[in-house]
Amino acid sequence: MISFASDYLSGCLPQVLARLEDTNREQTTGYGEDHYSAEARVALSRHLAAPDADIHFLVGGTMANAAVISHILRPHQGVISAETGHIAVHEAGAIEAGGHKILTIETTDGKLSASAVQALVDAHWADFAREHTVQPGLVYVSQPTECGTLYSKDELEALYKTCQKLDLPLYIDGARLAYAAADPTSDLTLADYRHVSDVITVGGTKCGLLFGEAVCFFDKRLARDFRYKMKQDGGMLAKGRLLGLQFLTLFESDLYLTAAKEALEKADRLRQLFSEAGFTFAFETTSNQVFPILPDDICAYLRRQFDFETWQALPNDRSVVRFCTSWSTADEHLEQLAKALKSRPERYHATHL
Amino acid sequence: MISFASDYLSGCLPQVLARLEDTNREQTTGYGEDHYSAEARVALSRHLAAPDADIHFLVGGTMANAAVISHILRPHQGVISAETGHIAVHEAGAIEAGGHKILTIETTDGKLSASAVQALVDAHWADFAREHTVQPGLVYVSQPTECGTLYSKDELEALYKTCQKLDLPLYIDGARLAYAAADPTSDLTLADYRHVSDVITVGGTKCGLLFGEAVCFFDKRLARDFRYKMKQDGGMLAKGRLLGLQFLTLFESDLYLTAAKEALEKADRLRQLFSEAGFTFAFETTSNQVFPILPDDICAYLRRQFDFETWQALPNDRSVVRFCTSWSTADEHLEQLAKALKSRPERYHATHL
Amino acid sequence: MISFASDYLSGCLPQVLARLEDTNREQTTGYGEDHYSAEARVALSRHLAAPDADIHFLVGGTMANAAVISHILRPHQGVISAETGHIAVHEAGAIEAGGHKILTIETTDGKLSASAVQALVDAHWADFAREHTVQPGLVYVSQPTECGTLYSKDELEALYKTCQKLDLPLYIDGARLAYAAADPTSDLTLADYRHVSDVITVGGTKCGLLFGEAVCFFDKRLARDFRYKMKQDGGMLAKGRLLGLQFLTLFESDLYLTAAKEALEKADRLRQLFSEAGFTFAFETTSNQVFPILPDDICAYLRRQFDFETWQALPNDRSVVRFCTSWSTADEHLEQLAKALKSRPERYHATHL
Amino acid sequence: MISFASDYLSGCLPQVLARLEDTNREQTTGYGEDHYSAEARVALSRHLAAPDADIHFLVGGTMANAAVISHILRPHQGVISAETGHIAVHEAGAIEAGGHKILTIETTDGKLSASAVQALVDAHWADFAREHTVQPGLVYVSQPTECGTLYSKDELEALYKTCQKLDLPLYIDGARLAYAAADPTSDLTLADYRHVSDVITVGGTKCGLLFGEAVCFFDKRLARDFRYKMKQDGGMLAKGRLLGLQFLTLFESDLYLTAAKEALEKADRLRQLFSEAGFTFAFETTSNQVFPILPDDICAYLRRQFDFETWQALPNDRSVVRFCTSWSTADEHLEQLAKALKSRPERYHATHL
């Protein structure tokens, strides 16, 4: 079975594993205070053009999101998010478990607009009974979004300007940031994010590492005592150098971007395959996530050979499905998919409803 | 610098890393639902002689403790622990952050006695104002304890019998369980713990893995929905097979025990070295943790070459210090220490106060 | 200024205050263990035809909701509520502060249907990634709802049947229950609720008391140790008899219903006044809350003499507003409103848009 | 049965109830925004000589403590308290339920010394592994303490100076503050506390009101958004004027002090009675709490007529018991106790062990 179900199905980039091999018997201080973690912070901050960023490595994304958000918010505050935001949908209530409401905004493409945030915050402060409601304290966005879409530079600048005006920190969940940063259609490089946000995560798990998310505070005041919070949340890895070594491997060179670039090219090929076969997409994406709309019988036919995720059931026996690529997507996987699509039985051809 | 500061300073047993190498490009389902994790559960449950145990793998010990404890307790309940218990001292308030008080009991050796637990619980229920206090809901012990001491079979049986009578689950934190299970002076094997507890963690991080703790519910009713809790707490690893592969390597053979046995022999050698040099110990231990009492000037002298932990400052310029061994402790490290102790300057010899 | 802004603007029914006077110097045990509280429990349980109900008195509604909900839910569970539910809108995130997500359902009239609950729960269990989402653990409804509408017997029976099938407790927030129970158009009496719910609050604050909500567990298993939770949440009143005395005054006779009946008649008069003046209503209600749709200039005109709540701004310079009655609404207040509506300047008459 | 068990056994000072009567039909804004609450704030701030204090009224002490402490602390911080502190013993884990550890200090008389606080905080910051422990974030003391003892001006000044140096807010729980402020042996008046603390509660429940605690922030920065927290915690009373009216009655005159003074005189009489009967005291107190050490058979004899609290069992069949007085303690109660002590059977006389 070939799986396109996600970008965390294989191990890691071979360079990463080699690094773990090379250093295995070395003794280092625990809990992120080793020299590899220190070097990784320097390397990453160079890519971010943010020498003063306060950088911490955590194992996973839900942990990183929950730790950052509950570290920043006061108890009576909530976090603004798109209704499709990962924290609002797929983190098992981690934010609420930390005591905070998620103030959701409906969107069509997973992106929060500056005006929608402004409107929500204005409504709060205009409410006579505002003390009976949750005060907005932070804005959360994902880049790329959960729908595979990308914020442009203009969009993030507008959003950040609004956040600053409203005195709300802006937090970018970059679990898949590599696929935004390496995207030739994006006008934002890694070095730009410090100008449009206060905190960002640079994701490793979905971008070639065994595991690991780097939390980067551009606004260092927000980072104060964050290591206590990491420990309290169970997010401080004993052998912290495992995170340092992995991130160092990604960022001492351009590996983070080059690995993502390959995955993007393979996603382009996926888009081409589905397009040529006559299918449309639920979201227009350029990232490593592809969302074709497929008739359910085609889905069943493809599932004999391939694994992929059902995103949403549609009327008329169709579904939005998600295909993901990563550093480990093989060319032959794509070719087998191409073949399967081409050779699908005649009765699956009249699929446009 | 040679470090005896802890047992999580190096990478992992070479067999573990080899296993990650071998499987690196394989695609597996995420979040612990892969076949390696399934096999690891079977292998571990065989060692525990508990085919029905409900086993879950988490990355770290604080996470495991917090998840288990807050999963079992109701909001108005607290957990009983020795005052020296890891949860009470070194987990940054993780249990309280989950909403629960730790009901501590003073001990001399880190071990909870059945009678002390009985007394605390009796006092609660005898209190007219008990609803104004925290209800005991769970008992937490560590094996080996944070002082390096071991519960005997009799002690754990008595404790467990008391817990059952009091309708309190008993949870054993086995972050270093290997060093108890492989200890020839212990009368408890891995297969015994299911008879003396309801939940146990089988620690990997300090016993040869890169990371990983296995939470084993012998009482399956306590495990209900635990995967939700793991996810909510940020403790469900995306590439869950990394945990499965590591635990499988430990438990498909006797590696868990043989690796620990080596470390114990090296700890015996440490005990011998300090003894021969004329020093006594703060706790009589047989485990991989050794607690000599050293004059502070000897400490300073040794620290030029070796790293180790200060456990407690004592009067008269002495300290309890901790030396740990692990799978990666090299014979030459021990020989260098032997040499350093032997060749210490004359003025450090009159050390008995 | 005459206020129709809510039903908690005055003190309390004179009988209640008289009772406090009469007993003022008496000494009683604290924390709800006095004989008045005991008698009040018996009196109330008689009205509820539920001699076995486990009844507890708390000071306020937000406290009662938060305590009940977090007492029943396990940490990974959430509570299902209409999007307009008080807990979802006007309790400042109290439920989330207790660690739980509110799983909201959109409605047009504030009422949850059995089918909507079934659909939400089905979707959860059908979700392959359900452990990454919040598990439904409880259903919350308000009677009357926040829109002033009422569930019929059939509706609550259907909802409760669904809840039982799904193994979800059903909790009714009866902050204004008197106005449902005394409503001649309702086919549910106080004695019926035990057949259609597991827990209900019988509200006092908005129904004639100085303060007080009675939490009544029909399913006693859910009530276990609730007094600990009350204390922990700061909801156990030291002079608990104040709650007992107040509820005893309401329920040793029919005062709860007769006082509400008067308020309902006054609300009928309000509906008549607005209707005669040519206005329509946002929700068709029979309860003590009236929601006329008024042009904003009429609102401004009325506000010179009367206070009332703006519920929702509408297009074309109109608003939904809320007028409430209570035991303390005076006939002359209604007459002044009648006069104000009749004598409104000519230019305010062409108001139908 | 005559009860000396506590100071919250009766209703309230008659003036308070009269005030509720007089205003019962008046309509006021809810949630503490009425003019009585405003006037009460002014009146109280005058007594405190703190015109800028930010004052909020809550119903009960546990609620007030929990709201203040969790409002001030960040998630990774804990609160320092004497081991006997009310929050550490008798609030059912409310502080931990809010996520915070209580960092307790042993004392002999319930009072925290400046040096003990300094030592605890120094130890935290000197700890190499401090991020694995809970950071001290606030200091909590009670005045009078739970042992009935009083801080002197010097003691509180020293403690506050230390707190300021350590950048820790100092919070005084004044649940029984009246009995400190009215105590002729105390060198602290109400107007002094603003110089020795950042936040204080001025207790009503145990000092003559039906209920009510006033939280007074002398450092207004700590008060920011406190009303949100009150609402979220279920601590914002709908008919907030009930709190305003009660505190206004206490503080528009000297009623708070004069009522307490009477209670103190009655406590003096209690002390005299026990002394004359040959008994000693567990704590030397001048406040309204008296802690005689009584043989258990005398306790049993007295309990036929009187209720009082057992504080602590002692060896040799003796106990520390607590007798409380309040505004409602009647002279004849004291006389009956005097009689009972005098006329106790001969066999109870040889009580000194």
C-alpha cells in the first residue's frame, strides 16, 4: 500500500539519522541545555534573520500550540482562530484543557482576514456585557493553513498591523512552514516572518524530522519563563539534544527548504495528474497538500492501492480527499498513481456532476 | 569531561538506532496505530505476564505521570505521594496544573508504607470538615525511588492490599524500572508488578532508549479513553512507531534487563570505589544511583574531571552527591574515577567528620 | 427610570426577607448542613415529585453550571449546547476554564433537537480521527431558553431518549424554570422534569430570591461527592441556611409558581402593548422575556424613560430588544410604557420596513 | 444548644438586614455596577485610607482567595503560604484546581516570617534545576491567622519589604480582619494595611454580614480585568447590590470595628473563664478565637450544652479545641459556660497532666 495520507508517515531525512548515529555515545547536558541545541538555535535564527529570537524546541505540534497559547494568555482571555484552525479542530480540546476558549471565525479558505479579527475584537469591546464574555487575547493562524492555502505578505502584514493596533500578539503555527517558505509562488521567505508575527513555530515533524517543533518568540517578553511552562506541560525532552541535532541538520544548510521544494514539485505533479484526469479541487493550493474532489466510487477504486484522507463528504456521492507529499514521496508512487488514474475502468469516467 | 550526572546523557542502545535506520523509509500509520507499536505492546505485555494490559507509549515521564494521574482522578481528588516523589518535587507543578493537590507523606527513604497511607486516608474520612479538604484518590510510588531505594515484594504487597481495601488505585512510576527488575537483590521481577499495582510505567528514557515511557494499565477500566487524554495533553507522538520500534527492540529480547544489569554492575563498582576511599552513603542503594557523602573540597577536586549531581548540602562542608550509571557508562570512566580517588592529594584524606 | 432590563433588578419576594428576619439570631450549622436547608430539600423534592433527588444549593447560575458540568465530565469530554446557550455566550469562559470545550449546535430558536444531538454524536464516533477531537460527554439545554422559547414535553422526551441511547446525561439549566413551570401554554409541570433529564437547576435569583440556584440530581450517581466540588469551586456558602431559608419559603407553598404566574401575565401585557403598537417579535415567546423588533429611533425615545436590553442589531436601523418582567414588575410601570408607546411622536409611526 | 463553633452561625447585624428591607423594591443595575456598591467602595476605601484602591465584592472567602491568586499568578508559578494557611488546608484544593501549587512553610504560630520567605525564594533561584520546580509568584498570609495569632506592624513591614525586594506581591487574607483591626493590642489599624500589602480581603461573612468579602487591590496593576475573572469563576453576584448594601452598612460608620470589639471582649471573657478553671491555651491569642487545651472528658461534659470545634487531638486524652465569638455571642451564653465550668463534677478537676 502506498500512502499519501500525510507527511509524517516515514522516518526522517537520512542526514538527520546519520547525525544521531554520529553523536550517539556523546554525553551532553539534558533538557535542551546542550551545545547542539545552542547551535541549532543560532542556525535557525540566522534563517529567520532574527538573531534575538528566543527559540525553544518541543516534540510535537499540539504541545507547542498549547504551551505557547496558555503561556501568553491570562486566565480570562481566549484565542482567535479560524474555525478550521488546527487548535479548534484536531487537538482534542488541548486549548480548553488549558482553560481557554477558542474564539472562532468562519472562513472559506482557512485564512483569517485583518477585518474579521478587527470586527470580532470591536464587537467584544462594544459589548456592554463584555465582562460576561471571553476577552480576545491572542490571534492564531496557520501558514500554510489546514486547507493548504497560503497567506501572502500583504495579508499577513495587514493582519499583523491590526493585531498590533489591538494589542494582540500574533502567533503563526508553522507545522508545515517549510512548504510555505519553499513555495516559489509565495512572496514570504523565512526571513520575513519576524516582521509579521510575534511568535512562530517552525515545524519539523511534517518537514523531514523524526519529530520536533521550534517555537520562536520574536517578541522576547512573551517568552519569559517559557522553559518552566515547557517542563510543566511535559514538553521538555530529557535528551534535548535529539531536538537540537535534528534542527541543526535542517538549518546549518538549506536542507529545510530543499527537502520541502522536492515535496512541492511532487505535489505539483499530483495536481497535474488529477487535473488531467478531469477533476477539480476543493481549495486552490500550491503547497504539499492537494484536495481533489472525487466521486466516491473512484475513491474506492484508488483505495485498493493507495491510502489518502477523506476530508469532507459532499452531496451526490462525492468527497473532498487529501493527498500529501513529503521528502519521502517516491517518483514511482506518483507514476503508479498516474497509471491507476489513466487505467481506471470506463464506468468511472463520467464523473462530472 | 566524564559525566555521572544522570542516566540520560547519551543517545541510545545501538540496537535501537539500528532499528530506526532499518525502517526509516517505511510508511506507517501515525499516532501509535502502526504495527511496530502493536508488536511492542505484545512483547512488553509478555515480559509483564499481563496479556490483557492496556499499554500506551508516551515520550517522557512528566507527561506520562501527569496524563495518568489526571486521567484517573476526579476533579476534587488528590494523589498521595512521598514528599520526595518526582511528581512532588521535579515536575514543575504538572500535577497541580492539571488541577490536583499532591498529598505528601514524609519518609526517610523515599518509600511509602502501607500504614502511612492508611493513616492519611483514615484521617481524611474521620475529618468532620473533610469536604473542605482534598479527597485522596490515588497512590503514587516510584520503583526504584528517587533515593535509589527499592520496595520489596512484601512492601508492595502490603501497600497494594491497603490501596485495594481503601478503593484507591496504586500507580507505580517506573522511570528507572529496569534497574529494579534487573537487580539481583530485588525479589520482584517484571512479571510481579501486575499483582501489586493497577498502573505502572516502564521507563525507556533512563534505560537505554532515545526517549519513551510505556504506560501499562493492569486495571483496564482505568485506561478507558486514555488515548484522548494523551492527545489532549500533547503526548501522542505523530510518528508513533518511533516509540513502538524502540520498545520492541527492548522487549522482543531481554535487552531491557541485560542493559540494566551492566549498569548495575558498574554502579556496584562505584559503590566499591567510594567505600574503599572511606566514604559512606546517604541511602543504602543497590540500584544505578549511588549517593556518597563527600566533603565539599573533594567534590571540587573531582569536578575538575567528572560531572555529577549535588543532592543535598550537609553541615560541616559536606554534601550528598549522586553518581549514576547507565548502558553507556564506560569501564575507562570508572577506572579514571578510581584513579582520581586514589591519587587525591593528602590534604583531602582526613575527611571523616 | 423604570427598568425592564432583567428579572434580577430588585431584592426579593417580601416573604423571603421576612423569613431571614425571623431567623436572624438563630445559630445553625454552616455550609448547607442546617435544618432549613434539609427542609428546603424535602419541600423542593416534593414539587419535583422526586423524593430521591440529591439537591444542593448554590449562590449563582454560572457557578452552578460550571460545577455541575465539570463534576460530570471527564477531562477529555465536552458539553453539547445550543450556540446561544448561556454557558456558550455569557459565562466568561467558565466551562473552558474548567477544562472543557463546548460543542455548539446552531439553532434558530435556542432549542436543541434530538436529531441535531444525534447527528453531532454520530459524526464524532464515525470520525477516524475522533481521538484528536473532543468527545461529547453531556448535553446542556436551558428551559426556558435564552431566546425565551420553551421546550414541549414531546421535545424534551425525544431529546432525553436520544441522550439515554447515547449514554449522555442531560442537564437542564432552569435559571428561569419558574416561568416555564407556571406557563399555562407549557405541558410540563415541575413534576415532569425528572422524567426528561438527569440533572436540573431550579433557579431562584431570577425567580424572586435574593440569590440561589438549586442543583437537583435525579441520577444520584452523578451527584457523588458533589459537595467537595462545590467547596473547591468556592460555591459552598458559609451561612448555607440563607439558601435553605429562601428555597423553603418558595417551596413550602406554591410561591415559586404564583410569583412566576404574575410575572407571566405582565409579560403577556407587554406582548400586547408592542403588538398593538404594530411591532413584531424576534422570537415567539410566552415566557417572561419579550423580544420586540424596534426601530432604533423608537428605542432611543423609549430609553428616556425605560431601561431594556439590546439583544441584536438588525439591518435598516432596527434592533431586537429584550423586555423582562418579574415578581417586582409594577402595574404602573406597564401603564407608563403603554402611555409612552401610544403618545410617541407621529414621525415614529411609519416604522414597518 | 449554644454554639461557639464558629463566627458564621447566625444571620447578620440587624442594621444590615434593615438596609436590605429598606431597599428591597428598588431597581438597580446588576453585577456590582449599582450605586450602593459604588458608595460602599468609597466608604471602605476611606477606612483603608486608600482612595485609589480597586475594590471588588465577592460572596465567599474561598472564592475570593482562588480568584485573587489565580488572577495574579502565571501558570508556572505557585503561592507561598504557611502550612496552616486556609488555602493550604480548608479550601478543598481550590488553588490547585486553578492550576497552582502551594509552596508551604512550617510555622509554630501560623505566621510567615520574612526570613522564611526569603530562604524559600533563595533556594528556588539557587537551584540548578529550578525550571523543574514551581516558581514562587505570590505570598499569602492571613490576618488574624488560622491560629488566632496576629502579625505586628513590624512583622508585616519586614515581610512586605522582603516581598518587594523579591518582586512578589503580598496578599493578606482578611477573612476575620475586623478582629485584628479592632484589637487594642494590635498596632495596625485598617489604614495601615495599604503600606504592608498589595492586596487584602476585608471579610464580611465572619464579621457580621450575611456574606461577603471585599477584595481590595492597593496595587491597581494587579487588578486589571479582575471583573472578568470574577465572572468566569462564578463569583460575580447578579444582585450585586446585596454586597454593596452590606458593606456600605459596615463602613459608612464604624460598625465594622464596634461589632468586632464586642466580640473581642467576649473572647476575653472566654479566655478568662478557661484560665480561671485552670486550663492553658495552644496559642496565645487576643482575637475572637480561643484555643484551650482540654481533657477529652471535659470536652464530652461541655458538649452536652455547648458546641465547639476540635482543633487537634493531643496525647494523654487531651485536645486543642476552638471557641469563637462574634457579634451574636450573647452574654447569657458566656454565663452558662461559666456556670458549666464551675459546676463540673469533682472528677473532672484533676485535669493537669
